[in-house]
Amino acid sequence: MDPRKHSFPPMVDACTRLLVLGSLPGERSLAEQRYYAHPQNQFWRLISPAAGRDLAALDYPDRLTALLDAHIGLWDVVASARRTGSTDAALRDVEGHDIAALAATLPDLRAIAFNGGTAFRTGSKQLGAVAARYTIVALPSSSPLHTIGFEKKLPHWEALRPLLA
């Protein structure tokens, strides 16, 4: 049986305007206990324009601080699952987070963005009718396994910036 993997706590505060949701951290992220730790994952480069600074150049704690300063929060749609490796296709026995409950605690939340197709499909179901309260954005995955290339992903991620104004 595949080992059970568990997500991280949400990284949000009362000023969060945009919540970016992934599926479940990959093996490298889980081992390092850091969101998007794999050096080939493009998340930090893709979210930088929305945050208004080069997050990839910062140490991890400074990245998190800069995200919160930009009113961007992070979490995952999957609380725990069984999975061998890091691919979303390998997720089994999925237990989801209560995204709607978290959103209800964020008074300034305007938008929820999903990092990749699995996060979007799973998270949309979890939100249900609550989704109508927010701008919902389906983003191309920051994973290097999503092979459309950084330059084609970037405009979708850059479109997050106006959601923070």
C-alpha cells in the first residue's frame, strides 16, 4: 500500500485577498516541509509578477513573508492521500481540505486560484456553491511535468495581479 501523505497548514492571514491552491505537495516539498521546494517547479517564478517581486531569489521564509505582504495565501485542496511519487495521477484515497471553511475566515478574500487541473477539479467540488462568492481562476500547473513551457504559463499567472488591487 502506498504511504499516506499529508498537506501543510494553510499559509494565510486576515489580509489574504488571493488564495492559491495546489493539489498535494510533492515528495521534495514534503521532505523539506516547504511549499514548492523542487527546484524545477516553476511556482516561485510564476507567482513573482503577482507578488510584485522576484520571490525565487529569496530564502524560503522571506518568500512566505513576501507572499503574505502581497496578500497572497497558499494551501492545498488535498489534506491527505496515498501516493507513490509526486504526480497527481497517482493520488488515491483522497481526503480533501475544507476550503470553504478556510475561505469564510478570510474577510478580504476576493479570488481563489487553482494551480493545475487536479487542484481545480478537486477544489471546485469542495467549494460547491461558495465558489460564486469569489473570482475563480484555473491556472496551468507550475509543475515541470506540465510541459507547455514557462513562457506559455506566465500570462495566466500574470493575470492574478489585478485580483490583488
